[in-house]
Amino acid sequence: ARKSQRRGERGGPRAAVNQKSDVDSMEDGAGGGRRTRTPEEEDEHAVLSVRIATEFLTHVYLRAHGSMRDERGLAQWRRVVAGILERSPASCRWFLAWIRARPQCLHAFLQRCPSMDARDTFASIVSSALVSATRHDDGGASAEALLSDPENKDRAAGPLLRGASETSKAVDRVLGHLARHVTELLRARDTFASPVHYFKVLNEYCKLGPGQALQLLRFEILDLVKEFIHVVYTMPNRAGLTSAAPELKPSFELFSWLLCACDCEQLRTDFAVVAVEEAKKTYRTLERVGDVLEDSDEANGVEKTAPPSPFALPDTNGGFKGWVTYSHPTTGDDGSTNHIGYLLTRSTQWWGLMVDLACDDDAMRRALLHVCWRWEWPSYVATREIQSQIEDEDHMEHMHGYLRLMESLMALDDWAQERRVRLCLEGPTEGQFPD
């Protein structure tokens, strides 16, 4: 009765529940509201949150049996960790330092982990850390510094900018770890060693801009992803997956981004000069060599007017020069035969691979069209390869893809467009490019 009386005096049960406590009253008296954290405290909380999430995921959740995880829960973990990394530069630095101190975690969760969803989750978190760190503070300083001198390949790969921020240095070091892991992986000749998730991380980083693409070119990622695509296409049993596997899409995109970041003009000119000298040994007279002259007319003083490739990486003015070079087959350098420049000019097998993959994958189609822009010789090789595949009954199910690729080649609006169309409709002439 006394309790009811007291509640009634104070406004009833609801009033008793809503009544402020003595502590609340003291806080209101001190200024009211929850105290705002300082930036240092926010960083401390963000680092602690990322540390707890990382330790739990790598030691418990991602190692647990698949029946104890679900896609919704993994997606929530990815969003939460990515949100913290996006807001806090300190948490990015901590996570990248954690990766650098534990390179075995890259090996465990990007390569050896038997669970695809666990590998995808860890790759997503590493990608978020690299992307967020690059956007924070001065995290992309090393990549941006490269743009001031994109042709200087003599400078060692790695942290290139003296006085760069700790975030920028951390990004450079993790990229170096990823590149070394991929190199070791491809040299190991292990059937179950697939660098797919390494390339997934690097692909997300490459999408940030031309500076990041140039940084990956310095780490020779283009040759590494090219080698992996070649292995997948020619030896799917060793790669553990076929070229049609959906998890290969980031690898194809990375190859396309990096190749489209390169200007192929010097490669075209050097190869055309050598090809002309070789052809003169067999033919007395040669048709006008467009790969050397293009739409120019030296006799009348007409300069070349063809624009840069429309497929080039944006903000690169048609692509970085000097990164795809011609390797003469008589130099005796065995290592040059694996370079992308050699494959584009001397390997018919590589062009068969490019045509097959470009029929079904938009990224590989973009890379093929970028190389064929203002360049008659690869246009000839690609067209002849498409024609031979169309005539093959074993590839009838891919007819739509081959015809679409042929249409894209015919639509390239450059000086060689008329020759491509004539080659498609009439076939090759004896003096043009003898088989």
C-alpha cells in the first residue's frame, strides 16, 4: 500500500520508470548528453574493433566448419569491418601492419583455405584495407608520385617516395608481399596452388586509378596474371579450374586493366619495321605498310591523325609508354619469350587464347580491341582466328560470341578499319600477311 501510494504521488508506474536517476541528473547538471569522444579515442576504439574482428575471424569464425557460417553472416562481417576501415586511417594502418607481420595469413586464407566463402571474405577485407588506406591521408602518395615519371622503370619497386606517410608505406609493403606470394605460387608448380584471390585483391586496388595501375606494372603483375591465364587455358587440370570458372573474372579484369594501361604504339612500330625487313627477303614489292605509316603521307607532309585508344585506362592519354616492348626472336634471351610483348607479336597460341576468352568475357574483349586499335597485324591474326573457329564444328555453340567479337573488330574506327572489313569479306591477299 505504501509503495502504491508513493508511485501515485510521483505520477504512477510509468512516471516511476521514466523518472531520471540521480546519476542522470548529475550528468544533466554537468552539461547534459553523452560526452563526445576525442579523435584519439575514436582511433583507439576503431583499432580495438578491427583488432577484435580480425582475431576472431582468423582464429575462430573462418576456421570453423562451414555449417557454422552462412552467407548473410559473412556479408555482415565484411560490411562492418569495411565500414570501420573506411572511417579510420589508424585502423587501416594497424590491419596492414598486422598483415605484414603475419604473411602466413595471406598464404592460409587467400590460397590454402578449403572454404571458398572464407577465402572471399578475407580477400574482401584485405581489399577494403588497401582501398581505404589509399584514400585516407596521404595513402596513395607513392602511386601518385609515379605519374610524374611513368617511363622511368629503373627505379626499384616498393616504397618510392621519401618522406611518405606511414599509411602510404604500409600500402607499398603489403603490395610487395602480395606480388612475392604470387610469384612464388606460380613457380611452385603446385596443382592446388591458385592465386585467384590474390588477383582479386589486386584487381580492386587497380581500379582506384592510373597511379595504382602503374604501381602494379612496376611490380610486374601484368606478366604474372598473363602467366596464370595461360596456365588456366592450356592446363586446367594443374590450375584446378577451367577458363570458364566464374572466380576467374577478377583475374581477367586485372589483366585487361593493366594491358589497357599500356600504350602499344612502340611495340607496333618496332615489330612492323622488323617484319618489313623479313618480308623484303621474299617479296620484291610490298603493299603500303600501314602499321608504320598509318594514315600519314610523308611525301605530302601529312602527319598522323589517329586518336589514342578509346579502350585505354582513363587519364593515361592512351596508355603509359614503354611498358610493353618488342623482343626480337634472335636475341637469344629465353626470358623474353614469356614477356607480353613477345606473345602479342610472335605467339599464335596466345592469340587463339585471346580470341576464345574475348568471345565470352567483356574484360578480355576490351584488352583485345585495345591491342588491335591502329594496328593491322593483330587485327589480321584475330580475324583469321575467328574465321577458323567459326568454320570448326566443335565451336558452333560459341558462334554468337565469335560473331559479336568480329562485329566489334569491324566497328573500330581507325585508319585500319577498311582493311579489317575487306579481310573479313574477301579474305587475305597474298602480299598482305602471308600465312
